[in-house]
Amino acid sequence: MRIYVCVKHVPDTAANIKIVNDNGYDRTVKFVPNPYDEYGVEEAITLVEKAGVGEVIAVCVGNEASANTLKSVMAMGVHRSILVKTDEQFPSSNLIAKALAKVIETDGSADLIFMGKQSVDSEGMQTPYRLGVELGLPIVTGVVAFSLEGSKAIVQREIDGGARETLAVRTPCIIGATKGLNEPRFPKLPDILKAKKKQIKTIDISSLEIVDDAGCRLKSLEPVEERSNARILEGTTEEIVTCLVKILREEEKVI
């Protein structure tokens, strides 16, 4: 069983992001593996451990520092990694999907591909679908339960209203993982030390000879405006409602 996991190098959600030059940000903040991708990593590792045979390969499109994210997931149990190196700060989901597809096809046939349902930085939620198109594979995203039955994957995914739907999908397929699928493990010191000896193959994205034809580019970044402090409205019900409507209309400008 050969399982690929697609991971992204993203800023820690607790980091204080500072915008630089309108369309960039200070990259000295702490970076981590995309949290949604970690659910996919954990599921892939668990499947191979239960089967007693197989290989989990992580693939990442990012800059040189993205190797740290690959080391993190290899400490979790990923066997080896491939880094598609690009210095572009915000590569489009189209370019990322094309790069991932080409690398996976070149490296070997996939039995399964796991990734997060979205990344916590750009939150475009496009890469899983674009990768499915590039590889001609079925995709299910928002997956919170997964099992294999022969050549089919039985999955549960979250839908509107907190409900879930169960689907049977032929393999190979692409699974977009989300919170609830499992609990990603915390690597122990021996696992971290072993990860340093595992292989990270680096490929320059220019060598893949792919064309980003999506026609979509990041124009600018803007910080989210800080919300005003909460206030307690006092008085009669009529006075409170009148005051609330005035605030919503004149201050918050939502009505």
C-alpha cells in the first residue's frame, strides 16, 4: 500500500501576522504543518500500521523552510518526503495541484491520497478538487470517518446542519480530512531524532515544466479591523432595542 499525504507549510494560527509590502507578510513567525493536513497524515500512518506493510510519502510545495514541516510529519511516522521547491510566496492552488499531481505520478502509483480539506492561511479550499481533476481521481472532502472495504473507501463527511452523509468511493481516491477524523499523535524524542535521518527529496518547481494557467493572482493583503469593545445596553426593552438598532445602523453599518 502506497499512500501519499499532501502537506502545506503554514504560519502558526497563534502567530501575530504582520503584512509587508501590501501583498506579503513577515515570514519570521513560527510555521507548522497545516493542522487539517495532520489529520490526513495520522490516518495514512494508522492505515499502514494496521496493514503491517506499506509506505507513506509526504509531498509539499513550498520554500526551503518547508523542509521543517516535512520533518515534523516524518517524526509522526511518514516514511519519506518530497519537497517541490518554489520561492513564490503565494503559489496558486492551480499551480500547487499541478505540481503535486506531476510529482505523485512520477514517484509511483498511489493507492490513496490524503490531505486537509483546506489550509489555515489562504483557505481557498480549491487544491483538493484541482488535484482530483489533474489525476482523474474521485475526491471526498470534509471527511470525519474513514475505513477500507476491499477496493472501496467508506467515508463519512460533514454536511450542512451538523449532519453527516456516508459514501462509498472507489480507490485510488483523494480524501480531504478535517477535525474529528482522528487525533494526530505527538512525536516523541526518539521519533524526532529518527526523522532527521529520513529522506527529503527536493525538486525545483521549474524542472516540472508546468504552466499556471488559472489566471488568478493575489493582489493585496489587508489586516482584519479590530472589533470595538463589547458594551452592555441598559434601560427598558424599547430603549435597548432602539439603541441596538442605532448602533447597527450608524456604527457597525450592517443595516
